[in-house]
Amino acid sequence: MSNILRGSRVKRSSKRANDFISSIGFDLPIAKHVVAINMAHMLALSRSKEVTPAVASACLAFLDSLPRDVELDPETEDVHHAVEQQAVRAIGIETAGFLNFGKSRNDQVATAIRMQARVRLLDLGAALARVQEAIILQMRRHKAAIMPGYTHLQHAQPVTLAHHLQAYFDALQRDVARVEEAYSCVNKSPMGAAALAGTSVRVDREYVAALLGFDGLVENAMDAVSSRDFALQSASAAAIAMVNLSRLAEELILWSSIEFGFVELGDEYSATSSIMPQKKNPVVAETIRAKCGSVIGGLTSMLAIAKALPNSYNLDLQEVTPHLWRALDDATESASLMAEMLSSARFDEDALQRSLSTDMSTATELANHLVVKYHVPFRQAHAIVGELVRSALERKAPLEATAAEQMAKVSTRITGKPVKIDKHEFQSVLDALKTLKLIRSAGGSNPLSVSRLLLKDAKSAEQNSSWLAAARCALGQADERLQKQVRANKNEVRT
Ligand code: ARG
């Protein structure tokens, strides 16, 4: 049979050009949605009596007979063409010829991409939520573990491991929220927009949207077929989540090195060297770090393709879609593996604490102490402590050992008045755990406030799961309703 889509307007065809413009090679992810859309559209046509019951029931019976993983004829231009052509072959043009009455590939493809994006966004949200669960697990396991906190990758102030990990929890919470927001933007139906102008055919857009599980319409028909900002938003959510995951991956890579020795990653997430038998390489974390680059690249490609496209549908849009699937797949797989790897990671609390022993990272609290107890202006307290640190380093001695004897001299030089502090006071002020307990600001590294926020985190994690479950359930129910209506309708004429 000749290509039904070529109609009569264009006569000659070039195999090379056809292959070049075909999306059949990457349409598989939307194939089952295209079938569902055809079903919903036919139900709408039948309801408004735009087609006869016989046509509707024949078309619906055909669509219902297709396997869930539809086979796509590689010779067709795209999945829309493939399904229609298969229908014409199977039930004849007298009936299948009405499938595309009042709809276009333009509204159909935008709808199908949205349907698949919904599923993939929920997968991404669930994978991110699993990373959050892994973080909660490790926070509970290591509530009291203290470690250096870094700025500029230099020891800055003591923190707890739980506080450090909680920072990632919070970032992931925003990632999940971004996925949720992208979902609500995606979850609107373009069907009924037809090619660009809407249609004179009576298709109840609301009815079709409800059958396909959407919670509203993309109202303007031109917008419905031209815009891919929902895809850009979804890929952005994936890219930003990947940036966060790549940061965590980077820290796990650094922390598993001999220099840090803070963590040991599971063998399942590591590889060895083909030549150096002692090697344990953090290959999964490295790959997550790299995939972040691919996702950013995908998003950049999508933005570049979509920019400056005039209204309404342009075939350029076809090139956007594979980048979206790849970005969502990479992000979901990265998050899933991060969740597994992090749950099984073994943190070494002694190594974390040991690395604090000579780093003088409690110096800030010593400066605060000079302000609070001795009324030294902070800027001068900062200068005094800086000098004490420098001199301890020069003498290769611990700060508490040299500070007691030098304090009076240094403080006099800087403020004109001597401050006298004995060794015991120094020891107590410079104790890492004590400095943590002094932290009063909300969200700080005080173990008490971290534990308090942990309770909130656990609640947020629960809310994430219930949102994800509810959205998935709504999609499942819509699909069931659609199938039910199809079965009721296809049997109507026969019985
Ligand atoms: N394969 C196309 C896509 O993915 C479907 C829409 C084609 N529409 C058209 N008017 N050529 O975007």
C-alpha cells in the first residue's frame, strides 16, 4: 500500500529524505499513548455523533486489539502514521479513514509526549525520594558524628555528618518540588487543538482530556501545538536535580579517597583496575557526575532547538523529544543508583573526628568567646585569633598549647588591653562538640536542631511519597476508565 500520508499533494519521494525526517526510530516511548489518544478521540467523535456507531466500534475494536507494546513499521514516517496505516490495513479505509477526523499529528504528538513525560516525571520523583530516604537512614545512623565542615574545600568549622547530609536532603526536597511543578504544567491536554486552529468537528476537549487523565486543557490551540516549554521545564528539573546529585557524587568520590577516608562505598558500586590490583574505583559515583553533563547538554540542545521557532508546529520540535527522554532516563537512573549506593555506604566516624584534631576549625568560636566574655569587638577578636593560629602553625603546636601564653601579649597589641585566658578555658572553648552545642541559629549544625529538622524531613519524605502515589494512582484509574469505555463502545454495535 502506498504511503497514506503522502496523499496527492506531493508526488515524488526520496528514501533518504524520508529517513532523515522520520521519527519512527525514537517514537517507541510514546506509542502506547498514541493508541490511547486515538481511542479517546474516537470515543469523543462517537459521543458527538461525528462518526457512525459502526465506524466507532470498528476503530475501537482495532485499537483495543493492538498489543501494549505496539510494533512500529520502520518504513513509516512516525508513530502516528504507523498506527493509522496499520488500522487502514487491518479494517479498511472505510472505517479507519475516520481516525484522524478532527485531529492532527500536531495535537496528538504534543499530547503523547505529555503523557509519557508524566510517567517519567513520576519515576524521577520517586527515585529522588529514594535518595532522600537513604539520607535519612544515614542521618539516623550517624546522629552524633562530627566532622570538618568546608568552605573553599578547606576546613572551616566543625559540623555533624547529619547536618552535612541534611543539606542534600533539603536540596533534593526542592528538586522533588520542581518535578511536581513540572508535572502540573505537563498535565494539560492539547487534544482538540488539531493542526493549529482548532476544528469544526465536534470534539469535546474536556471529555478527551478527562479520558486521558489530564487535569485541564492547554487552552489556546496554537499554544497547544507549538509550545514545548513543558518539556524544557521537565528537563530543567532533571538537570537541576542532576547538579545536586553530581555534587553529592563528587563528595563521595573525594571522601572515599585515602586522603579523606571518610566513607567506604559498597563493592557493588565500585570497580577495580585491570592492572593495579589494589584499586577500588568509585565508578558509579563518577558516572553520576558525568551524566549530569549529558543532562545539561540535553537541556541545552532542547533550548537551542526550541528558540526562535515561529508559531505554530514546526518539524524542528520533533528533535526536542529524544533529548527529553534521555535527560529524564539519565536523571532517574542516576538518582536510583545514588539511593542504593548511599544506603549501603559505610561512614567512618573515627576518621571524620580525627580529621578535626589539628585543623583549628574551632577558631571562630574562640573569636566569638572573646566578644561575649571579654567584650572585644569582633573584628579585633578575629585579628587576635588569626595571629594566635599563625603562631601555632609556625611552632607546629596545637592552638590551645600556644594561645594561653600569647593571648595577653597579642590582645594588648591589637586592642591596647590584655585578655587573660587560662589553658582550661581554651580547651573548653576550642572543643569541637562544645562549639556545636553552642550554635543557636535555626538550621545550624547543633545536633539538637539537626535532629529536630530530621523529624520534619521524615514528614516531607512521607508527603513526597503520598503525592507520587496519588498521581500514579490517578493515571492508572484514568487508563482503566478509558479501557472500560472502549470495551463498552466497541461492543455496542456488535451486540
Ligand atoms: N513526528 C512528529 C513529531 O514528533 C509528529 C508531528 C508531525 N507533524 C507534521 N505536521 N509533520 O513531532
